[in-house]
Amino acid sequence: MLEAYAIWERKVPLPPPMRDLSPGLRWHQVAHLIRDCETDKGHGPGTTFSFLDHVPGPYAVEYPPGRPEPHLDERKIHRDMDPQPDWGGIFDCRDYYILNFKPLEPNPET
């Protein structure tokens, strides 16, 4: 419990909430304008922008040319923590469900 409390004490506070958008604007509309605004500030060709969790919203991260966007191998992370479960199959089922809005039918041959 003391360790959990110490971690909680060291946590980084969230940034202050963004101010409300002008009436009639929505974040998905503003998201399309971010690249143009950043280009106008001098960010040149090859610069990419990413939203945290790839969800358009108020917090974007800039990646200058030559600096790739970091990616995590979620399957490898889970395999390293516990190699017993079939993480490939588990993630395949999850990904299928996300893309198709229905569960993956079991393969009768396996």
C-alpha cells in the first residue's frame, strides 16, 4: 500500500483543461486545421502530427522529418509478461471484432 501511495504522490498532474471551442466548432473539424496551422508556423515537408491514442482532440504531438512516430508491439509486451496464452489469437479476435463489430467465428478445424 505504501508503494502504491508513493507512486500516486509522484504522479504527473494532467494539463489544465482546454478552453471551450467557439460555438459551432467540434474537435474533428479543428483537427483538420492543425496541420495547416503548424505548416504556417514553419514546419516543413516531412513533418507529421499524431494525436494521443490516435484520437483527434486537443493534444497533438509533432514528429519532425527523420524522427519516426514511436510504436509499441502490444503482442510482444503481453508475450514477454506471460508466454502461456495464445496472444496472437486473442489479439486477432479483438482486432476482428473492432473492424467488423461481431465476434470472430471459431475455426472448427483447430
